[in-house]
Amino acid sequence: MRAAIIGYGKMGRMIESILSERGHSVSFKINEENASEIHLVLPENTDVCIEFTHPEAAVANLSILINNGLPVVCGTTGWYDRLEEIHHLVEKKNTSLVTASNFSIGVNLFFEAARQLAALMHGSGYAVRINESHHTEKKDAPSGTAITLSEEVRSVYSEFEGFQLNAEELPNKIPVYAYRIPDEPGTHELIFRNEIDEIMLRHVAFNRKGFAMGAVIAAEYIHNKKGIFHIRDILKSIAG
């Protein structure tokens, strides 16, 4: 499989390493210095694209790649207000796309556990809160992973209509606290607390390898497929 890496920073280099380990080649490495070369990424030279950039660039990158008829794995968050528009473009161009707030297999297991814990805790009188910590280079807050975590809770707690960032003023929104710490790959906590005790479900990333591995697995999965895919379905199919 020939993969183009769009966003060649720390994550991009990790993805490159895993692609090589799994016998794939890299057709392009696009960063801010050679951003115009993204127009050269075509089905004739590339089988799949892996995009990890920043929210301000993601929609433009995806539009170019999808218009060129390329399947894309996108790990950038913070642009999902344009998701429907991109989905329509994927369908129009008959290619494939998978987006995820987090491609880590461990994090997706964490989401499953969070939904089950929320079902157990609902109606028990515990207040709910989410904490997330990331490196200082991360642009969006809260993280896409924290937003997905809040959605898992909301799938059970129908009284919540969304989340509130770094506040607890609105009773119908889940408090999500975002912290930015140097060299922090990512920590997420789902906390249930009352005046008696506290129950916490926590995921700690030690490095970026889990995110990169999941992205490469997703790229392998959508290679030669058409449509819009969910990371949970991909990981379940891999696990059998």
C-alpha cells in the first residue's frame, strides 16, 4: 500500500515508522513547507492518505484529496461542524473516508467501558465530569476524544444536551475541563462523584504510537473500499 502522510510532524513521523514496519511505502510527506504538493497526490501514485494536521487546514486538505478521488483517514479534530459537507463530497466522488477523534485501540475500548459505566451510574445521584490533558501544541479544546467521551455519556444521560468547557454553570451540560501540559500525549478521565466517594475511569497515553497504529490499521481497512466508515466498526472487524 502506498500512503501519503498529510501533516509530517511528530505524529506523521510515527505513522511513517509504522507504515514501514508493516511493509507499506510512503508516496508523499506533506507539511507546511511543501503544502502545495498536496495537489500532486493522485490515485496513480497513492492508494490512501493519512491526514493529521490542524483544524484550520483539515477541511481544505480533505476537499483536495477527496476531489482527487483518494481514500482518506483523518485524525484531525476541531472541524466537525463541516463533517456533513465532507461526507457529501465523499459520496459524490465515490471514494472512502474514516474520521475519528482518536484512533487508539485502547481509547476506543475506553469509550466502550465509559458507556457501560455511565449506564450503571445513571440515576444514582453522582455528578459527572470529564477531565482531559494534552500537550501545549494541541490547538483545539476540549479534545475530540473528550467530546466523544461526553457523547458516550449523553447516549445514556438524555438530560444532558451537550458539554460546557471549564465550567459547571449549566446543569444540562456536562462539565469538561481541558488542561495543556508540555509533553503530555493525552490523558482522559470520566469522573462520577458525590459527597461520599468518587469513581473514576481513566485512560493515559504514554506516547503517540497507539494513535498512529490505529490510523495505519484504518488505512489498511479502507484501501480498495468505498464509503464512510467508523473507527469502532473497523477495530471490531480487526478483533474478529
